Amino acid sequence: PTSPQGLSMAALETASNDLQLTVNDRGQYLLMTPRKLVTGVSLSWLVGTLLKSDYNPENANEAFNNAKAMSLSHHASPYIESVTAWWVLCDTKSEDFQIKMRKGESPDLASSEIPANRNLLYTSMFTFAIEVWQSRGMYGDAGV
């Protein structure tokens, strides 16, 4: 996020939207799906409330809890000392280092005769492009 966000329903919604709309350097969607919520132990109670309630815990009108439908797993790390730090991680497919190669024009095979020694010289020309990008598949707030 561009500004610090505490863990809340609105922050999880923003994380989900931003991750699913992430594009690479060519403007292609990476289709990242949030899978795991990582926090310190101090946020475990709040995470349980956000992810397991049938209704939105921040709404008194019994609105459906969309965070529960995301099916996020939770990892509470005792090594995260900040009481406000949280991250959403994506599936491993979107976190991998990705390299793609695409072929440009078809290969062009040309020959030319060398009269001095009666040999043929063959030349093949083709084009290709390689694109490399790394998606970290991570969204959240480092806390204070």
C-alpha cells in the first residue's frame, strides 16, 4: 500500500483488489490470488475474528464476511515483534521467478554460392524476445 494500513476488513479488501490487478512490465495481469495472512502473535485474536466470523465484524448490519470466503490461512510468527505488522502472501505459482521466450519472425534460411571453391554458404536469421520479471506476491504493512 502507498500509506500505512492497520489490519482490518478494508485493508484485506484493498490487498485482494490490488494483488488481483497487479500487472507485469508489459501490462499483462499476473492473476495473483491471496492465500496466507502472516502476522505477529499479538494479532491472532483479531485475525480469528476477521477470517472466521460469518458476518463482517466491522459492520452492525450483518453484512456477509467476504474475508472468510477468501479462505486465507493464518501464520502467527513469534518473531514478528510489531503489534501492527501484517502481510498477505499469494500462491506459490505467482511468487516464482518467471521467464518467458517468444519467437518473432519465422526463421529465414538463405544460401549463397561461393564460386572460388564451389562451396555453399547457408545463413539463418530469426528473431526472439525474452521477458523476465519477478513478482513478489506480497502485500501488507510492516507496522511500527
